[in-house]
Amino acid sequence: MKLVEKLIQNRILSKEEFVELLSNTSAEDREILRKEAVRLREKYYGHDVYIRGLIEFTNYCKNNCYYCGIRRDNHHLERYRLTKDEILSCCEGGYRLGYRTFVLQGGEDPWFNDDRMEDIVRSIRAAYPECAITLSIGERSRESYQRLKEAGADRYLLRHETANEAHYRKLHPEEMSLANRKACLYTLKELGYQVGAGFMVGAPGQTFECLAEDLIFLQELQPEMIGIGPFLPHHETPFANEEKGSYDLTIFLLSVLRVMFPNVLLPATTALGTIKATGREQGMLAGCNVVMPNLSPVANRKQYELYDNKICTGDEAAECRGCMENRMASVGYHLVVDRGDFNKSIKQS
Ligand code: SAM
Ligand code: FES
């Protein structure tokens, strides 16, 4: 049996088989997989696209990941923090535009300790009881995750970045560890969060073996959300001169992930829209069902540049919403006003 057929049938392959699939699949077989990915996506989610309003509320970060534009050692960056009121006014604008999920993302900024984060989450929860709150604020203690969950957070995005120990060391300084990152993900699951993991495609030093290990790790973790996008260099990082990731491989991996996880929440990321103008539309045609337009104040958008040439840094939230609507319509999908939770059952309509 061909590997593509085997994946469609079993939803998992061995590490060696994944390596073979990623390195040596014909255009014809890729198309078979893509079509199956779209079929599964439509079985669970129809033509709906969930929107998440992304609020990039701090670009301070205590970490020094080699790939990231807001890393600690980037001194050519004006740092900012949004106040609670500014965050709430992003939510207010987003709510009016139909967003029912707010994603609070930031660097690992110790100023946002548990007391401050809890206060922010509680305030959003009180103002928008029917909305989902997603956090993406890195590695914290179990107690911290628990307090934020009790305050009203529903979901947590924490990409594992790479499941391979040696590759993790190439991407991060000594003070960070893959073991802790993975432990955080399992803790978040235990606490009842809907959890998102993921990785960059084409991060420096990544091999097909690394990617195969990523897929197998995801299979073990069983996350509700998976975020992947191409690695893109940032000029003020140690990886400034590294090659960007492959668009085609990202698209192929999105289809692989949809086939492995038929009902997972799978965003077409901003990085995919940056590497190719129609990347997010093509993402839908590869099995994606989520987009995350920006709700951050336009004044701060440029300062949250994780990689060079990030798109949408000059657009008001309302423009992004309209633009995204048109982009999705161009490939036969539509944005929905919905929390967009993980769907365990098949769509009826
Ligand atoms: N601090 C939080 C964390 O570590 O999870 C959230 C913010 S972090 C900037 C969000 C994600 O951006 C990372 O998980 C990483 O995969 C992605 N990212 C960072 N630098 C990137 C780059 N140069 N190209 C593509 N994606 C990048
Ligand atoms: Fe922001 Fe297109 S999604 S301008």
C-alpha cells in the first residue's frame, strides 16, 4: 500500500514512514492527501472558518530564542506593554467585529505576574461571558496555569517548537529545556485547557527526522489545536541569514496534520500569509479551519515583529476583518461569529 493511503487509513505512520512521506511523495499523491484533508475538514466544520482576535499585549521577553524577533537580546526594539484597559478596549472592538475568541499573546514578561494576569483574565471573563479566552504567554508554573484557568481562561497555545532534543538545543539557549516545555503542555491538558502545540517548518537545523518526531509527539499529546507556519528570518537575531522555511512543505504538512487529526483546530497562520500572499487561502484548501487576525493597536503592531516583513502591521482591526472575509470567500469559505470550540461530533448541516 502507498504511504499516503496508509496514512489515510491508519491516521499514523512510523517515524521511518513519515520521513519517507515527507521526503519523497509525488505531486499526485500530495493531491490525494490534500483532497482527503479538505473532505475531513468539511465533515467536521463545513465551510466555516473560526476567527480568533489576536492581542499582542507585550513584546518584553525574558527568553532569548535564536529565531525570535522579540528575544531579550534584541536591543533595537522599542518595548511596550498594553494596560488592562487597552487590552479590554481591543476586546471591545473585536467583539463588535464578531470575534468570540480573544487570544492574549506575548513574550514571557515577568511584569505580567500571576496577580496581574489573573486580574486581566477575570476582567475579560466578566465583560464577555460568552467568549473564549486563549492565552499564549509561554512556560509558567502549574499553580499559575491553574489560577488563570480558574479566572476564566479556556485555551492555551504553547508550540513545542521541536520534539527533538538536539534540534531544541540548536534553537534555544541552555537555560531553556524541551522537557519543561513538554511538561507544561501535559500540565495544561490535565488542568482542562484546550491545548495547542506546534512547530515552525524549516527552522534552522530541522531535518525530516525532526518533523517525523514532531508528528509522533503530537499524536501522543493529542492537542485540540495545532499551530504550524514557516520559519522566517528576523534581521536582529542569530538566524538573520538563515534560509526561510518551505511554503510547499508547510502546505503539505497542514494536510498531513488534518488527516492525522480530523477534527483539530488548525489555523492558517500569519507566517503562511507572509511567505505567500495567498497563503492563508491556500491553507484552507489544505485542511485549515481557523484564522487569527490582529486586534492589537496599530501603533504597536510593528513592535511585535517576530520575523521580517510580517503582514497586516499597518491595518486597523476592521480592515483585517473585511480583508479576511474576502480572502476566505475567494476559496468558498466564510467567517463565523462563534467561539469555535474543538468539535468532537460531525457537522450536521
Ligand atoms: N512567548 C510565547 C511562547 O513562547 O509560546 C508566545 C509568543 S511566541 C513569539 C509565538 C510563536 O512565534 C512561537 O511559538 C514561534 O513558533 C513563533 N515564531 C517566533 N519567531 C518566529 C520566526 N522567526 N518565524 C516564524 N515563527 C516564529
Ligand atoms: Fe489583516 Fe488582511 S488580514 S489586512
